[in-house]
Amino acid sequence: MASIETASAEAEGVAERHGPMTEKGARAAKAVPRGMLAAFSAPALGLYAIGLPVAVYLPPFYAKEMGLGLTLVGQIFMVCRLFDLAADLALGAISDRVRSRFGRRRPLLALAVPLMCLGTWQLFMPPEGAGPLHVFIWLIVMYAGYALGVISHMSWGAELSPDYHQRSRIQGWREMAGIIGMVAVLAMPALIELAGDAERADGIAAMGWFVIVIFPLGAVLALTRVPDPPSRKGCGEAHLSLREAVITIARNPYVKRILLADLLAGVPPAVTGALFVFMVESVVRAPHLTSTLLLGYFVAGILGIPIWLAISYRFGKHRAFAIGAVWNCVIGFFFVFLGPGNDTALVTLTLLYGLGFASGTFLLKALIADAADEDELRTGRSRTGLFYGLLTMTNKIGFALAVGVTYPLLDLFGFSPAAVADLPPDAPIPGLAALIVLYVFLPMAMNVAGALVMRRYPLDATALTRIHRELEARRAAEG
């Protein structure tokens, strides 16, 4: 992670020379040590590693190899995601209310480990003849563990530092660790393929074992090495009902915009992830490149994080988010020109597209922490976990729609991944135009809308500095 730290140091220098922040000595004193950042980021290795196979590999695996079909698989994955949304709201509020001698965020992260690992085992190594009920039950279990882990981990990171740019740095480290986890889990099928005659089920199982091993190890490192900041006044208050949560969002313009931007930004990677295997194997006819391209995409994502971090220091987090959305639109458009045999063009576009992968995710996670501080100043209540629960909800809506809508649409237009394998190389593929339109233009529309939503976001570094001064004055007055 040396590259991101170097970029952070350089970008902080730019922010100090050009940005609106002052009190340089105070900012330097707030820097979170690298060792603590590394330990804190460790659980993200497993949390991010599970997300990619569930979005990219499991739906095609259950639709094709397990014989459940596109429409049924799409519906199961969508229902499980939507069913899980209410849990995010509850778990976010619960995370704010937990009080124990181990801290507020640690207990839920510890509980996430057995749930996520058990669900992963059953989904990635299914018994012979596993049907829709098996997939449904264990998706719910896995998602519950994942939600516990993500919400508690993100909320924990928001409380490690109140500084505008340090929060970007913390979430940048977390994002980099997560993408490293993605790259590592993607290496599993590639290694299996190199080993010789292997089926897709072998690669799926290898990815599952990676998550089962790496997530507990990362969680232990964070739980034993990172302090869990104590609760402040206003933490641990009564659980919000769904109606109260909706009112809270409606009254907070910052949270509304961030959640809308996250919903819009979550759809493009979910759509391209869900359709990526079909795009490579059916449009370019290069199935041998699937695993390697995914690896390259996320390696490019790692390289892109320091770039977006530096841009956020120079122009602010909300502008960096908008710039990243525009980048994704421009690069994504050129996928429409791909066809059979365009291997080199596919590789080039995938790597360029990968540079923008993380441009929105970690910046929005840093922005929601700032919005939580503004909300605390206004209401006197600390609801960081609730807001991160809401952020997780919007992300899941995007992923649920990606599989739940695109797969049935492909089925409706006659696209069949199983039939493609039996066609000669020059034969036309039914539904191919629908696949290209969904892969290219749906993400473009979402990215444009996301950039517009965050274009004039007002809660910048100067505003956050004022908020923190007022919060500190209030806390001092309260004793």
C-alpha cells in the first residue's frame, strides 16, 4: 500500500497549498498511523472478495451449470437483496446503540465472521442437486454476515478521524485493501485453469475457500490492533422506526444527495459485473480472457485509487466523484464498437475502465461521515452507523436491480449463454444487441445522473472545519 500513502502525502501538500483547509499543524497531528490503517483495512480483504464472485460468478454458475435458468436466478438474487435492505437499516441503528467492554463496532464485526463464512461455504460449494431454496436461504445468511461486517467496519473508519482529508485517506486504504482482496479471489479460478483440466465449479469453490480463510484473519487483526472510539453523548439512543428514518433522510439534504448518488453510482459496476462474462464470451468471443481481464480490471482499480485520492484533495471529494463518473461514461461508450476478435481493444478498454472503478465508492463513504457530523451538530444525535446502513441499502438496490432486471430482459430478448457455446464462431447470436445496450448505455445514464447530483454539493472542507469547531465547543460545554 506504499503507492497510496505516497499519493496521500503529495495530495495533502497540494491541499495545504491550494485547498480551503487551514491549521496545518493540527491536521498533521490528526494523521492516522500507517500501521493502524493497515490493520483497520484488513477485514476489507474478505468483505470485498465475497462481493465480486456473488455479483459476477455465482449468477451465471447457478443459471448455467446448476441448471436453474436466467430468470429464476435473477429473481432469487433480486429478492434476497431487497429482503436484506430492511436489515441494513436495523443493523446500522443497532451498530450505533451497541455498548460493551469491547467497544461499539467490534462486537458486530466479530459476529459477521461466522455468518458470512457459513453462507459462503454453502453457496460456493453447493451439494449436488442444490435448488432455488438452497440458494435463497444461504444468500440471506451470507448477506446478513456481509451487512454486519460492512456497516460496522465503515462506521468504525468514520470515527478514527474527524478530519475531511483523513477520512478520504482512511476510506482509500480500506478501498485499496478491498480491491486487493478482489484481485486475489479472482486469481483463484485463473490458478485452477493453469493447473489443467478444471471445471467452473472448481474455480467457484476456490474463491469460496479464499473468503472463508482471509476474512476471519483480517477481522482478528482489526479487532486486536485498532481502537474502538468510545461512545459520545447522543450515541445509543432509541432505535429509529422506518418512518423516523425516512423523515431523518428527508430533513437532511446532504444525506439525501449522497444516497441518491450512491444508488446511481452502484448500478453501473453492478450491471457491467453481472454481464461481464457474457460480454467477453458472447460479444468478443474470447472466453479464455475472462479471468485475466477481471484481474486486470481490478489491478487498474488499485492503481486508480491514489489518482482519485489526489484529485479529491485538490478539488474536493464531491468534484472528484463527478469527474470519475464522467470518465466512466467516456470509456464505457467505446465498448459498443467491440466485436468478435477484438481482443486487444477489449483489454485496453477494460484496463482504462478499471481506473475509474473506485472513483465513487470510497469518496461517498468519506462524504457520509461528514454528513453524519453535520447531522449531529443539528440534532444532537450521533447516527454514523445508521447513515452507513442507509448507504449499504442504496448499494444493494443497485446490485439487486442489476441481476434482477438485466437477466430477465436478456431472457426476454432470446439471449441464452448455454446456446452460445453450441453456435459456430460466425453464427449470429439471438439477443446480442440487447446485451450490448444494457452493458453500455444503462451504466452511462446512471453515471451522468450521479455526476449531476453531486456537482454542487456544498459540504466541503471549509464547512466541515466550522462544523467540528461548533461540535467541539458544544461537547466542551456539556462537560
